[in-house]
Amino acid sequence: MAGNLSLSPNSTYSVRVEACNGAGLWSDPAFSNGFRVDITPPVLKGMIFGTGGSIAKASVTEEKLSWTFVDTESPVVEYMVQLGSSPEGAQILPLTSVGRQSFLPLNGLEFAHNSTVYAMVIARNAADLRGVGTFGPVLIDLTPPVLQSPVTAMDGNDVVNVVDSVQINARWSFVDWETDIVEYKVALGSPSDRESYRNFASVGMNSMIRNVTVEVVEGAQMVVSVIAVNAAGLEANATSQTVRFTKAPPSNCSIILLDEQLRALTDAAIYKGITYLSPQTDIKAQLSCSAATLADIADISFRLAKDGGQMFDWVPIGPHDILTIESGGLPKLDTMTLEVRANNAAGLWSDFRSAPFRISSQQPVPGAVTLEWRNGTDAASAKNLVVAISAFKDANAPTYPVNHTLGVFSSDSVGAYNIYSLEALKPDSTGSLAPVVIPVTSSAKGRNFTAVVRGVGLLGLETRVITMLPGA
């Protein structure tokens, strides 16, 4: 048996054996296979968790832990891996052999968000010498950045007064409490296509863009979209408000006069293009535009005008408000209009004017009404009762055709027009009313006769004249 040998590291040796029998004869020499002297374990050259670095990238479980060991004396015959939440810990994966495979798939392993991971790999070579490699800590980040302040384009304006070439500006703010934000990407586009003007491109760590020139047309709409990327490769998206570009002021609007129930006034209150309003009700009106135009209007003001001049200066109200003016203090029968100035968010304005209107003054002015007997010298011999009526005039519009009705009753009638039913009278082409001749078939002696003439003018205002004729 050989004693202690002094062998040189990294040298190859073999063993020669000869046998001698009792007769002193020696066998031919026999040689062992060569063997190398290895006194050093494998050495770690590199280890990568996921895609590398101290922060786990997105979709950690789709990645792997990989490593490289070097041993110039003898081959590595086995790797053993351990993962933990502390140095040399095994809380996530106890020490596990993976054979000669130089990586560990991470799928199937549970990683807690915002936790740290440490890796340890043991490489065993053919000489049963073991090298140890460690890696960590690695921060596990499973959440993307969070939008802190919204993406605000064009200083927050929804409508911008410009067409052709425009300088785009926007600002934003994201935060990430686990890992740093490492990059922002920005795109310019329409609401339906976020990259129709400019594709996403990196702006580094800048949290704003300024003076980015874009060609636009009238009515074009644009949004600014931002992607924030953290050190784990996770992304968050945000888009600004929609900005519309225009040089056009508000248009195609009108001022609608309303009744007490906030309904548009009917033609019954309009005569010869002028709307007549009752002095007992307030003037109510509203600006009417298309939904798109109304959405652009930032503020409106109104004033009253008479005979081409203003009655008071502009008074601001909200775009959707009902305009109300007390009519009691306004002049009667003066032709007035409401003027509304509408400003859009781009600072462009237009004026709109209502139809002319007047505050009515009173009921129709009555005409004379007379009753007389004809075809007889006294009531007993009379055959016809004649009612002569002068046409009523409307105090608000003298040419307005007042509606006349006539009813006649005798003193022996209770609650009924027994001589002449309440009927409408039609004026002739000159506006005059012909006398109404009423045959009286029985003796009128001892009875009184009463004629009631009613005139209804604008706004349903009514005047009545009552005339009586004794029967004897």
C-alpha cells in the first residue's frame, strides 16, 4: 500500500501495478486509467434572475433563474438550487437538485408582491467538490405605475382657437411605490386612433411635452396618450381629454321664447312677426343649439334691445340656464328683442337675437253696441230685434282681427241665451260688423232683452259689453 503521496493540482496521473509470486516471478505491469488531481470546487461566473438586474421584470413566472459555473479541472455533475425571502433562506424553494441543467424555470413558484427574493445555487463537480453561488436581493414588483395627475393637454382647454399648425403641450404625473419609473412614451392621435398623428416614442423621464408641431384641420380632435414604464417593465397607460381645434365661433343657434311651462310659445301669441307677451308673466327664453355646438359654449350673456339700442348691459348666465326677465317693469307695446352672446372655449363668440316681442297692455277696446226694434212702433208690434255693433279694436295691435261673439237673452230666461245663442260674428272685408237682425216671434211686451258682445284679442284677453233694451 502506498504511503502519503505528493500530487500536483491539475495534473493527470495513472497507477502502475505489478504482481510477484512465491517463485519470485513478476507479472506484466498493469496501468489504471488516468485521473486528474482536483482540489478546487466550481466557481460561479454569473447568475441572472428573470431578465436580470435587482428588480424582477413583468411576468416573473414566465422567466427563469439561470447561472454559469466554471471548473477547469473536472466537470460539474449536479446543480442544486434554493430560493428564499432571506439570505440563504429556503422559504420559497428548498434546496432542490436540477441535475446538470443550468437554469430553474420560475413558473409554478409563488412570489409575493413587493417582496425580496434571494437565490443560492450549489455546483458539485466530479471530484465531489462544491461551489456555492448566491444572487439577491431581487425585488418582486407585480404592479404598474399609478397615474397621480391626469394627462392634461393644451393647458386643460377642450377647444383651441387654431387651425393648420398647432404647438402641442401636455403634462402628467405617475408614481410607483415599489420601483422607479424609468421611461415615458408619448403618442398623439385622434380619440379613435391614439397614434394617428404621432406614434408612441420615448421622451425619457420628462413628465411633459412642449411645442410639438402638428398639422390639423378645422374641427380636428386630438388626445395625448402616455405610457409610463417602471423598472420592472410594467406599463401604465393614460390619455388626455379630447381637444378640438377650430377657428369657427358658435353658429346655428337661436333664442327660443318660452311659456310658463317652459314650452316654446305657439303662434297664438304671434301677430305680423311680433310675439305678444302678457305683463302678468315673466319673459323666459333659452339658447337653442345643436348638442355639439352647445357642448363647446363656455359662457353666454344676454341683454335687452329696443329700437336698435341696448336697454342694459350684458348679464352673464350659464349656457344651459333658462333666462328669466320680470316683465312688469318693461315698457308696454315697445318692440324689443333679446340678444345673446355665446362664447366658446376657444374664445370665439357670436351674437344671436330673438324674434321681436312686445309686452301687451290691455284687453281689446270695446265698440258701441245698440239694440232697437224695427218694423213696428212699439215693442208689442215689433217683429225684429236689431243689434248694431261697432267692431272692437285690440289695444296691442289695432289691425289684429278681434274675435267677436254675440248672445241675447230675455228677462224671463234663466241662465241661457234664449233669443240668440252665443255665436261668432264675422266681419266683412273692411273689418266692420253687419247689424244682427233677430226675429222675435212672440210678444216682447213685459220682457227686457239683453245683448252680450264679447271681444277676444291677442293672448286671449277679453272685453265684454252688455246692453239692455226694455220690452215695454
